[in-house]
Amino acid sequence: MSRLRVSVDYAAITANVRTLVASTDAAVMAVVKADAYGHGLIEAAAAARGGGATWLGVAQPHEALALRAAGDGGPIFTWLYGPEVPAGDLIDAGVDLSVASAPVLDAIVAAARQRGRQARLHIAVDTGLAREGCTLDDLPALLDAVAQAERDGTVHAVGLWSHLAWADQPGHPTIDVQAQAFHHALEAAAAAGLNITIRHLANSACTLTRPDLHFDLVRPGIAVYGVAPMPDRAGNAWSLTPAMTVSARVILTKQVGAGQGVSYGHTYTTSQATTLALVDAGYADGVFRSASNVAPVAIGGQVYTISGRVCMDQFVVDVGPHSTVRAGDEVVLFGAGGPSATDWANAAGTIDYEVLCRFGVLRNKEAC
């Protein structure tokens, strides 16, 4: 077990979703993929529903089925799979499915025939991210195949969607380029005889900055968890509250003199006689080794910087010559009473999404 403690404020998730719902006239899909960005799939989904999320979105089919098994009866959308998709189980569960290729469509149609039930489809279009989705060149053939399957009674095409590459940089020219491509895809769907009623393109950043691209549904992810999707905008600029707090404990303090090298390689040296606090968590617990000498932590409301290299199961903090820090004190890596996940991301050379997911795998584990 990790010595780190990961706690989640689900009331914050509910409040964040309320804020997002109030920001748009479109329906809101709370994205709870990847165990709700480490916050706990079932609990976070319930909190998001409590805040007014009409839809839930998950990448993996097993997460959609887990939500249904937990009793969630609202609209759910899943999108990331190949032809091996458990389409029959998803159709039985009333989960909306994404389709971006003929092999996946064939698998869904076969399952729908076997079950004797229609599958609800959202057509995924690659408008420029070059990730999931059908290219615009291949789209006419896919639309014709979907239209034929709809005439045959095996599917009902209700949605068309895409994903933006640079929405976290408002004003970036690719946003409008992708929006134009999305409109072309919608026109192609109409020409193919499909009645698309759920159009969705906007992620967190687009939800907060581009109301003209909200269409029928928006899909906020990171903002649900209280983290601003734009790197230069704090979450509180949007009245968002971070939901995750990660903490550890001081297990030892000691006084050392000036010029003392600290931890492996002595990459940190004390500049004066001081107190060192030893924290019993390291990279085996998820603490980034790249956080060495740069990442902030808070002890007793005071922010310090990790001193020296992060080790496998411990790191050191120089808390100064007159510190009252003692063994047993809480050390907040990020969250309530401490730095933010964005602070940690900037220090570790990554993004706050990874910070949340990395520490989220430790959620609900008791300190040992």
C-alpha cells in the first residue's frame, strides 16, 4: 500500500458541474473516463449527476457497463474500442455507441441483429486531431453504411461528434478550422438522410470559452474535477474547486548544519543551519522523480520545496532553521490547504491531467 493519502471532495465535483451547467444552454456530458480522472468512477459519476450532468461519458466500454451495474440509469456514451467491442452487452445496457469505421459498424450491426434491438450511434469524425474518428474523405462511405443499417432497423444514428486539438489555447486558428470541418460533416450526414439530433464538439476549454460551439451537448472533463483546462488560467477564474487532495506525513525531523548535502547525489545543499523533514512517500508511491528540487508541498499551511532527489519511498524538505514542523505533521502535495495539481504539473514537466490520474490510482488506500 502507498503511504500517500488521496482524498476526494465529491461535493466539489457537484458544484463544478453546476457551474458548467450554468455556463451553457446545451446539455452537459460529464466525462468520467479513466476512473473519473482518478477520482473514482461510481462516486464521481453520482456527484456529477447531482450537479446536473444529463450525460456521462467514458472512453472504455467496461466503465459504461460498470456505471449501469452501479444503478446509473441516465444517458451514457462510450467511444474507444475496435471491432472487438462488446456491442451486445452495451446495447442491452442502453449505452450509446460511437462508430468511426466500417469494421466497428459491422460488429455493432451484428450484435444488434443478435439481440433484436437497435443500437444508438454517434458518428465520430476526425476534424483535425488525427486521433479517433473517421476522416472527411472516408466519411461519405461510412455515412451511407450507417444510413443503410438504419433503414434495416439495426441502428439509430442520433449523434455526430468530434474532438478539438487546441481548445486549451483560445483563439488558436485550428479551432475554427475544425469547427468548419465539423459543419461539413453535419451537412454530409444530412445529405445521407440521417437525422442527427445530438451534435457535440466542445471539451472543457471550449465549454468555458466558445459558446458558439456548444451545439446540443458539451463534454467537459478536467473542469469537472476543478482544474482549469487552460494552462494560464486558474480554476478559480471559472469558480471551479479542485476535488482531489494528496497528502503524506512527516516521519522524522533533524537539525543539520550549513553545507549539508541532501539525498542521493547531493543535488541540494543547505545554505544555513536548518531543519530537515523526512516524508515517507516516493516514486514507488507515485511521486514524480522529476519533482526533485522543484515541486512544492505544504506543511502547516507553509509552502516549501522538495529538497534533493525524490527517492523510491521518501523525500526530504528543508523547513528552515526556526521550524516547528514535527513528526506526524501532514504534508499536502496538492489540494486543499496546499499547492495545486497544476503547480505540480509545472514543476514535474507534465500536465495536471497526468498528475490527477497518477495519484488517483492510490485513491481510498489507507496509509500504512
